[in-house]
Amino acid sequence: MIADMRIHSVEAVAIDIPLRKNFGGSTYSVLKRSTVITRLRTDEGPASEVYNGDNREHGREIVRIIREELAPLIIGMDVFATEAIWAKLFALSTANRDRKTLMEAIACVDCALWDVIGKAAGRSVRELLGGFAVAVPIISIGGYYMEGKTLADIGREMEAYRRAGMAGCKFKVGGLAPEQDAARVAAARKAAGADFLLAVDANRGWNAGEAIAFARLVEPLDIRWFEEPCHWYDDAAMMARVRSQTPIPITAGQSEITSHGVRRLIDAGAVDIINYDASEGGGVTDWRRAAALAATAGVAMAHHEESQIAQQLIAAVPHGTCVECFADPQRDPVWQSMWTNRPPIKDGIMQVSTGPGFGLELDAQMIEKYRVG
């Protein structure tokens, strides 16, 4: 029997690692890799260490929120009372504050809770949530826009992902005219081969008409999904329109910060796949609500980035798809180096960490070197 355990302390550390080049999409730039490490300790001994997110602007604020607002509310609470803890923290999400940053802070704490629960039970988060699979397909995010990048360079990039053991690539589009981006995707397909999963991600870069035009151009290329095709301000309605005009599955959810937002997309008939991000939307506790909504609606589950978290979640449910990473060594030094016991990847498959909780071991020296708060 697991002993009663109470939360003793919560500590958070923000890190920023400069990158050598800009890994930007259609609507943003990426010049550094950022994340927040959360360490939650209990009065009975088990402790958690997890990392969440890639907030390149507000890492220090997330740490402040955890330290000054969240931790004082939950010190002394039963670590197994995840719903009660989550509700207490979510009550802070008033209309007059930055709710996105708050939800990222809640996600850090919630994932740390699930990690420590797993350690107390001697079970992985995958097992705690259902334990459907022991391995998951893994793809790399790529196809970034870079000055001087040619179609031949795109081909070589796809070949590099194959050598890295990836099952496929989620390719950036939405920053050019539909015809230009379709040519880029065609080059990727030609180089990657027919058996390589190829998805496209517009990062909300187009209106519905542009997205439909692009979809029709790439339909012959066997596109696994078309992610966030339309502008943010009316995305659900526009995506529903795009979805009605193409057989390519439509994916969205990473820009939502609650399962209520996921329900909005499902109710609108806007998506075939939900890629809700536990590090953006309040952690494991709310991700499993979103997964339940998707299951009852016949919608598949993916996860935006965060393979250290996503591997456990996607493997836990029968309607999981694959996990994502940045296979380019220059894009994600956290994934490449800080996560020291990352599971092996072979033939497009990642074995799910079998250690208790999330099973993460992190490089303490690297954390200290790049900590900023």
C-alpha cells in the first residue's frame, strides 16, 4: 500500500540555450531553446524532476508564478489529489491576467505531480493512464524556412531524418504562396520516398481559400495531415471549411490552453486529429480530458512536440498517433543532450521510457550552465 504523501516543496528553473541559426516557421522565429525544469518534493521521500515547454519569452515569469503563486497554494496537499490540486490552481485563471503563461506554469506543476505519483507507485505515467502501447512512432519537425535554402537542401534534410531513424517529418508551410510551398513539399516527398510519413504545418499562416488551394496541390503526395492551416481569429470555422474540401486529415489543438478549447474544435467539425500539448494546457490532468473528448468523437490524438511528456501520453491511449521531436542536433540541445536517458529510436519507433513516472534523467551541469531564473 502506498503511504500517504504530502507536497513538501516545489522548485522551478528556467533555462535558455542559444541556437546557431533561426529555426522559424511561417509566423515566428526561433533563436534559442527554452524550457522550465520543475522539481517537486514530498514529505515521504519521492521527488520529481521534469521539463516542460519552449516558452522563449516568459520562462522567468513561469518560474515566478510557480514559486510565488502556485506552490504556496498546494504545499501540504495530498499528491494523489490531482483533480483537487488542479482545480485549486485553475481558479487563478481570471479574465484579467495572462492565462496562457499561467496554464504553462500549472502544466509544470501537474506533470511533476504525475511524475512523483509514478515514482511512488513504481509505475510509468503510461501505465497509470492505461498502458496501451510500449512504443510509439516518432517524427521530426522540419522544413524550416531559411535564407538560401534550395529544393535540393530540402531533399538532403529529409534524407538526414531518415538516417536519424525518424518515421517521418512534419514540414513547415504557410509562409509562402500555396504554389511555392507545394513545390517545397513535393521536393520533400521525392527525396523521402513513399514510405515516409509526411505531414504539413502552416502554423495558422493562411486564410481558408489559400489553405484549400494548397491542399489540392499536395493531395497526390500522400500527406498524413494538414496542421493549423488557417489564421487564428476564426480558425475553427475556417478549418471546418478546409476539411470539407480535402481528404487530407486536418489537425489542430496545440494553440489551445484548455480541454474546453479542444471541445470547441471538435464541436465545429474542424479536426480529424487533436494535437493538444500537455505543457501548454495544464498538464496530464487536462490532457486526459481532451483525449477522452477526442475518443468519444472518433478523433485521433497527437501531441505538439514535447516527446519527453508525449511518449507516455500517446502510448497510454488507443487513439494515439505519434510523437514529435527535433532531429536536427542544432535545433533542440535539450532533447539531444540534457535528457540523458532518452530511449532508443530505431526504424521510426521510439521505445517508451519504462522508469517510474516520466522516467527522465537530466544533466544537472547543463541545467546550471544555462539557467536564467
